[in-house]
Amino acid sequence: MHWIAMITMLIDHIGAVFFPEHSVLRIIGRIAFPIYAFSIFLGYKHTRNVKRYSFRLFIIAVVSQIPFMAAFNQSTLNVVWTLLASLLVLQALDKVKNKVAAVFIVFSAGFIMEISTMDYGMYGLLLVLIYRYTEGFVMVFAHLFLNIIDMLQSQIQIWSTISSLFIAFAIYKGALLRSSVPRWLWTSFYPLHLAIIGIVRIYLR
């Protein structure tokens, strides 16, 4: 599953930077983010040290920021900040019992994510929460509904529902969703591939 996420993300970013006229590359890339979002839920569920897990994401987010800005020539925050914020929200929600407080936390976090220009923003947070609180075809339809709402911003995001179908089917079949990717590669791939894309983009400019 993690190999699919990395490969489709690479295809997406190459398409976004070098071949923006070829929408098929961006469509393929829609598969990546839901897998990363689901991995955040799995990581939170199974980690032995959530503080260490959060700190590791923070380091990746910081290290990735300059490569992200160089690759896409923009000053918004990279997607790892979104994943980190979503992880912090998961922790906060497990500490509150009041539903009103839980809703307040989600919308407050989503608002901050939007105004701070985190990649995917509140959409990313809501998708992580869908993976946290739903399963099976309810999860798939919840993701599909989220994508339909998001179509006002992105017409191709609807294709990301394929990832939830894959995840739901894998869970239904009892497949192990553990990563076969070495941890060093999984944690370094995002900033590393962005740095390479950024260097090539600047060189070709």
C-alpha cells in the first residue's frame, strides 16, 4: 500500500510541475493522499509512543518545506503539516467526552489549517476522521460525499475515492496493511523527491 502511495505521489508531482496539461497524471496522483491519510490513522492506532510519532512528523514537515516551495514555486505549507495537524486532532478528540467540544476542536483545527494554507487543509483532516470513525462501504461513501463537496475546488479529486475502495476491500479480506517499505525510505521519500523535482525545475527554468 505504501509503495502505491509513493509511486502515485511521484507521478502526481511530476505531472503538476512538468506536465500540467496532462490531467491523467494528476488523476493517477489522487490515489496517493488517501493512503497517507489512512496511514496516519493506522500510525496513531498502533504506535507505542504518539509523542515520538508526532515529533517525527514535525521534523519531516520542517525538512520538507523548502523542497516543497522549490518544487511548486509557492509559499503554502506542505501536506505533512496537514497530516501532523490531523494526528494532533485525533489525540485531542480521544481526550474529550463532550460532543460539542469535539465538534469545536475539529472545526477550529480545520479553520486554522485553511488560513495557514496547509496542503489539502480541512479536507485532509476530514478524510483522516472518516478513516478513524467509519469502516467498510460507509467509509467509501463518506469519502465519496466529501469529494462531491470538494468538487467546487477540484474536479479530479473524485478519483481519490478509488483509494478508499481499495482500503475497504483490503480490510474486508483481512489483508495485513503493514508497510513493506523500509522506514528510512518512507520518511525520507517526500522531502527527497521534492528536492530533486525542485532542483530540476530551477535548472530548466
